[in-house]
Amino acid sequence: MSDLYVAAGGGGDPLGTLIAARTLTAAPEAALIATYAWERPEVDPTHGPLGEEHFTGLVRDAGGAPAFCPATRARRPAGSTLPALARDLPARLLLAPSRGLQALAGQIGAAAAASGGRIRIVYIGGDILTHGDEPGLCSPFGDALTLAACHLTGLPTTVHVAGPGLDGEIDERSLLGRLAGRHPHIPGPAAVSAAGRALAWHPSEASALWAAAVLGARGSVRTVNHTLELTEASPWLYPLPLAEAIGHNPVARALLDERPPTLQEAADLSHRLTGIHGLAPEHARTSRQDRPTGAIAFLDRDTAVKALHETADGAGHVTLRFAARALGLHWTDMPDLRRLLGCDAPLLPLP
């Protein structure tokens, strides 16, 4: 029996959620992680979370939920990194449904009851504690939906905020104020090592930033959309009660008050409160491209490092996703780029 972990942000949050799971329990068995199939446009050119109909080769977990395995495939044009994460993470990954609040609550509740009856929500960065009006806020909907659904299960639930501020949406100082009085856990290198195979190729930036902070990285980091600072607070993992998290989040409270019957109506509610529609296509969304044939073969290390220095705005580190984009590569070139630059860390330090 084990707790059910819910990766609240989708995308690469299962990596950070595994690090959290290895921090919160000493048990070596595979963590049970429920996650949205909701990824960046370079991975998935569609918008909104994917459902069962978007995949082939899903299997059933003991609780009846659809689960990913290495043989799972996304039906094009949809794309997903979750089958590869199922291969490379010591975790069982469950697909959270995309049909609305009640469906999400029902599946999370059934999976948690089958595994032991306790839920742990994990969010990397912290905008799950949004007040709805922060200037950098860009993706509040999925987090709020998770909070509301877990409340509806009636099961004991704890929210864990990892790496305050590392998603670039709410600043670290504001989040630490909202987490005041909570005593954080600090993961160790072994927890990061459990996600090491996936961190080597996955384009997640928030999970990579948190992993790097746990391993000791500090200072400025250039990401695709921001320049962020890794501080002494960046490795921390904060627990707080579900009710307290919902108390911060106006969208979660409204979802519980209004109980919209469909995902679209829930997203409309989020838009009404924050001006951000969770199911709208991401601004300046780019279509997925095929892997550039041999593009990295035309790069040498010195040229690549020089180009990254010129585009990093003085930062001491860059994410591998930023580095690939700055060099005209696809995110799937990240392992080759690591080898070219001699980098085996979650972030690339700029000498």
C-alpha cells in the first residue's frame, strides 16, 4: 500500500513528484503518481489535457485507472512524454481524466482508496497557491481543478509545494510568505538520482531547476521565458493542509461552489476570475516539428558555448530546453547536446 501522489501541473511535474515521493517516504517501491497528459506545445501541438482516446496501449492499474507503460503511444497529432517517463521513472503513472471536475474526483478517489486512502498533491514552483492576480500568473486552471477534485474525494490530502518560485509565475518572496509557519523538507541527492534517467532528456524546466537546487546549484538561471534565481530556499519542499491551499486559491473555491459539469465550463469559470482561460491555445503556440536531421552535427562545443553566453542575459546557468532552443535544436536533441557540452547535471553551467 502506498499514498497516491498527484502531479498537479502536468507536463514534467511527474519528475519532481517522484523526487518529492522519495523525500517523503523511505519505502523503495515505485511511487503511484496520477498526472494530466498536458504538455508544452513543442511536445503536444494540441491544447488542453489529453484523454484515454488520445492514446493506444494504456493498461489498467489495480484501482481501474488507465496507466502508462513503455508501449503506450499518443495518437498523432497529439504528443506525450508520459510513455517514456513510464519507462525511465521508478513509478506507476496514471492518466488523470480530462472530462471535468467530477470525473477527476472520482478517479483520484478510486485510485487513492485502492492504494491506501491518502493523497499527496505535489506542485513544482507554487502557483497552486495563487490569489489570482499575480502579474506573472499564466496557468492557474489545472492546479485549481486538482485542489477541488481532491477535496471532493473526502480523503485525507496534503499539498506539497516544491521549489518556491521556480516556475516563474509567483515570486519566491510572496510564496514564502504564504508558506510561513510551515516546516519544509529538504530532499537529498538520492531522491534526485531516482529521476536521473528522465532528467537527462525531458524538457521540463521547473523539475530540472528544483533538482539542480537540491544538488547545490545557486545563482541566476536563464529559462525559455524567464531569468530566475536559485536561492537557499529553492530546494525546499513545503507541506500544507488541503484546506489551507484552497483558501489561497479563488478558482478552486469557485469550482467547489459552482461544481461546473464539464471541463469547458470549469475553464470558463477560471477565465472569469483570472482572465486566463486554461483551455485556450498557448500564446504564440508553435507546432511540433520533426527532429532536425543531423543539426547538432554542425555544432562544436566552443561555438555552442559562445552562442549561449550571448543569449543567456548574463545568467550563470541555462536550462537544457533553453539551450536547445537558443541553438536552433529540437528538445529531443537535449541528450546529444549534453554529450557535446560535457554536461551531466540538470542545468548547464556557463563557464
